[in-house]
Amino acid sequence: MREGRPRPIPTVVVDENAEPIDQLRLITAWSSAAIAIIASGAVLYFLQAILTPVVAAFVVGVMLSPVAKALEERRVPRILSAAMIVLMTALIIGLVIALIAEPMEQLASKAPEIGAKLHALDRPLGYWRHLETSVGINPGQSEPALPAPSFSWVTVLVSYLTPTLTGLLYFLVVLLLFISWWPDLRRQVVMTFASRESRLTVLKIVNELEASLATYMVMIAAINLGVGTAAGAIAALTGLPSPIGFGTLAATLNFIPIVGPMAMIAVLAVVGVVIAPSFGLGLLPAGLFMLVILAEGQFITPAILGRRLEINALAVLLSLMFWSWMWGPMGAFLSGPLLIIGLILRDHLGSDERA
């Protein structure tokens, strides 16, 4: 009787939702990553006043750590070497501000002359507007007249400099603390990881960060010093006032990639047009400085930095655009070092993941 009983037919359960579940997990992962990126960007943007001095102090502190280490090897206490470095940094910043203030003051005092010079362009602009109207472009609009410059920018400048000076003081304090604690902080970061391989990886990253950022600082400072010297020589040869001030301004602005040199060209063009007897001669300083910038950007900087730091030009531009949008001029200054930090982390962490 047992043999005649029919055996149950085995059933196969087909999970028809397996593929949609995987897709749902993938969508969830990408959505979480997008939310994390947006949240990080919001934190960076809205905490600009707090994060900018801290990040700047971190970058500059890592750059100057070899100097503090050299002083410490000569039996100078760490806190004393940090104080000396911060004091020297403050003196350099103060000297730069003092040298730049003179040409800026002269430029502000010549505001009426600048307005008169700019009004000389009303007639050519009027001819251009008449030509546009005759061919049907923007008909009915009056001829534009360039307004005379006013001094309303003084209030804006004061309101802008107040948080800037506060941030500068904050930066110097954080820099002092960072240089003083950097050896202990570095040791704690390395010892945070349990395995020997992880510690070695972190140690390699920290060592490369110090070497690369220090190299970047020295090379960029030397290049910008040369650009400032060339700008001062151009100002002296073309009869502009305060050649040292214009040279210092050019060297300082050149720390901001792309935007800084363009701003310096504009400054030289405006001052040159006011000082020179003719419009063509007034543009001569800006034209000569443009040649210097082209030579520096196309030949000198790639030849010097390209041998030590492999940085893609597109990556530099994208980093400049992003950090300028996030943190303004300070973000533009930090875009190069932050890009180097990101590339070093990508090289080491990416190689470990592939291994």
C-alpha cells in the first residue's frame, strides 16, 4: 500500500524579485552617496567662516612642519619654534599688506581721473551702439554712458575686511597650536590603526603630504617672487608709481591661480591708462605683464612643478572653480594644496583597495 501512494512533486521556488531587489539596493546606495555629498557641501559652504582658517592653518602648518622640525633638531623647544614661525608669518602678511596699501591708496585717490579717462570711451561705445541699432540689435535703447566711480565701495570694503581680519587672527592662533601639537597629532593618527600595514600606509600618506606640500610652497613662492619682480620692473620702466607695491601685489595675487593674474592685468591696465599720456601707452604695462604671465604659465611653472608634482591642468581648473565657489579668495588660494592632498589620498587608498 505504501508503494502505491503517489510521491509529492518537488516544487521549485523562483525568486522573481531578486533582480529588482539588487537594483533597489544600488539605487539606495547611490542616493545615500548623493545625500552625503550634498550634506558635506552644505557644511563646507555654511561653515566657511569657521572651516577656512582651520583648513588654511592645517595646510600651512603641514607646509611649515619641516622648518619646525629643523629648529627642533637644533634643540629649540617646539612651542618656541612654533611661536617664531607664526610671528614670522604674521610679519610677512603685515609687510605684504603695507606694501600693497600704497598703490591701492594711489589708485583710490585717482578715482576722478579714472572716471574722466573712462568717459573718453563714450564716443566709441556710442558708435558701436548706433551700429547695433542700425542692424536691428536692441533698438530703442539709449547710448550707454560710463558712470563716474563713487566712493560707496569704502563701506563695503570695511565690512569685508572686518571678518577677514578676525579670520586672520583665528588662523594665526590655530596655526600656532597646530605646529606645536603636530608631532603628537601625527603619532596619534598613525597609532589609531591596529594593523601594521594600515599604520605604514598612513605613515606614508603623512610623509608624502609633508614633502609634497612643502615642495609646492617653496616652488610656488619662488615662482611668484619672480613674477612680482617682473611686475615691479615693468611698473618702474613704464613710469607707474610705487613699483615695489605693484610687484608685491602681483606676487600676492599670483598665489590665486588664473583669477589672480587676470586681476593684476586689470589693475595695471586701469592705472596705466590714468598715468600714461595716451591710451595705447597706458595699456603697455598690462600687455608686458600678460607676456610674463603667459611665459610663467606655459613654460616656467610646468617645467618646475611638472618634475616634482604631477597635476593635471583640468583638475587644477576644476579645483579652483569649486573651492572659489565654496570659500571665495581663500578657497582659490587653498585649491592647489587641497588638490594635492586629494591626489595623494587617491593614490595610496586607491592602490590599497585594488590590492
